[in-house]
Amino acid sequence: MNRGLSLYLDLIRVSAAIVVVLTHLAYDRFSAGMLHPWRAVGNDAVMVFFVLSGLVIAYAVETRDRTLRDYTLSRMARLWSVAVPAILLTVLLDQTGRALNPVAYEGWWYQDNNPLLKLVNAFTFTNQMWFTSNRLFTNGPYWSLGYEFWYYAIFAAMTFLTGARRRWAVALLCLAVGPKILVLFPVWLLGVWVWRRMKTQPVTPAAGWALFLGSALAYALFRASPLPLFLKDWTYATLGASNTSLYLTYSDEVLASYIIGPLVAAHFIGAGAIATSLERLLAPLAGAIRWLAQSTFAIYLVHYPLLQCLASVVPYDPTSPTQVSLLLLAVLAGCIGVGVVTERRQGALRRWLDRLSARWLPATAR
């Protein structure tokens, strides 16, 4: 992948992760309404992650993970290297916060019913299948791993299997995960299409600038218009509020996602065409971007329980811009620290899984 494009995608990854943090910091109990506009863009940031994920996975399959075994080991090492610490930290932070300030956990944001089932769902990424939506205590953002894991699996079946085996595997996986995960799968697949389009039909730099800037402008106009709210309200009115919550849950902004996803795809295609210019622009910040990018997964998965815990146990005034800013910096610093550690463990986990599969799987399966 071109260095300029790679740097820009890392910058987008970091920016999207921070946007997700801001959407949760914008809750009244953390910032007393001063950040409320950020509440509207949380879903948009996740759609950026979905398109980016599809692009990166397509790139990895083409360049590194060319067998089903390599692909599986790489995906599981990537997921578990951060998911397992995030699960353990969620439990630790929630129990610490509850012990010191139990009142702060008396709300919808902390769900402790069936704790063993929640942990099993989280470890196996089955927390969002069909009409299940099993929140991991305070860790609401963990929901998206219950989508992405299955996107990885379906894409693997589509890519590495052939004939009837592929058809049966894809059909069974789709039947297993249910509609609310599948309705956002096209957004993820857009990332796959972006990578293949950039490789087979690259656009000119002039067209690249038009796509790069035009998509950003189109998104700003879309977000400033009443259309996002209209689409969400129409979904709830058509399906009914209770049905939308039950059958879609985190996919309730699916119509807006079908607009945002193509805009993100167009933006990335444009970025690929102007990668040389982006490299010149971002080169002075390359080290910082790469360093921060290694922690984006940790920022996304750890920030909410850390935010809730710190705001609960430290004397804190949510009406103070200074204290809100310090809370944001503390959360980001803590998540980056987790990210640095987990990134270093990813390679070791990949090698351990490799040895384990070599020992227990028959040669034909490997």
C-alpha cells in the first residue's frame, strides 16, 4: 500500500476513534450538554471503521494472508489481542467504580444481568447475533466486534472456499448471524470494493481531488441537513419504536449508513489517487500518526468503562470545560497505554495460535 495512503488511513483511524470517545463524553453526566452536538456523529465514525476494515482486510488477503489458515490466525490474533484485555479491564474498572461510587452505575449505561453470559458472548463475539444485544456491563462500544467478527468469517468463506462449499458456508453464516448484522455488511464490503477498485481502475489525480474534497463536502452538507434525523425517524415510524429497538438495535441508522458508506468509499478512492500529495503533507507527522494509530483499537474498546470509572471516583464537575478536557486527556492517555501493551502482544499471540493449530489440526485442515 502506498505510504501516503497508509498514513492517511491511519490518521482517519485515529480521528474516528477520538470522535467515538467524544460522542460518549457528550453524555450529560460527563459534560452537562456542552458537547451534545457530538452525539449525532457516533454512528458515522463506526461506518468509517467498517469501510476501513473491509479495505484493510482485502489488502491483507492480497498481500499476506493468502490461505484460510493464515487469514484465520491473523484475524483472531488481531481481535483477541485487544478484546481479551478490554473485557478484563471492563470488569476491573466497573467493579472498582461501583465499589467506590455505586450510585454512578445506577443507569442504563451499566447492565449486569446474566454476567456469565455477557462474558461468554463477549469472548465469542456472539453478543449481537439475531435479536440479541448483550451489552458488556458499561462497554457499549464492544457491540461492533459482534458485527466485524462475522464479517471476517463471511468474507473468508466468500474468498477461500469454492463451489457448493462456499455457497453453503456463506448461507449458514448469514443464517447464524441474523438480519441486523447483515444489513450493515454492504457498508463493510464497500471497503473491499475500494481496495480492488484502486488496484484495477485507479483514477487520475484530478479526479482524486474531486472525490477527496467533494465527498467531504457532501458529508458536511448531509450532516448539516435534516436528512439524517428524518431517515432515522422514518425507520422508527415504519417499523415501530419497539420493533426497531429489538430487530435493529445498533443498526437503527442503517439508511443514513447507506449514504455515509459510499461517501467514505469515494473519499478513500480519492485519497488513493492523491497519495503522493498526502505523503508530502503528512510526512512531518508520520511518527506521531503511526504511534497513535497502534492504539486506536484500544481507544475504541476501553474508553467507555475508563470514562465511567474516572468520572465516578474522581471529584469532577461536568459543567467545567477544563475538567471535561482533563477527563478526555486522561481517558485517551490510559487507552493509549493499553494499546501500546496490546500491540506488542499481537505478534506473540499470532505465533502461539500458529503453534497451537499446527499441533492440534490435521495437516489437511491446515
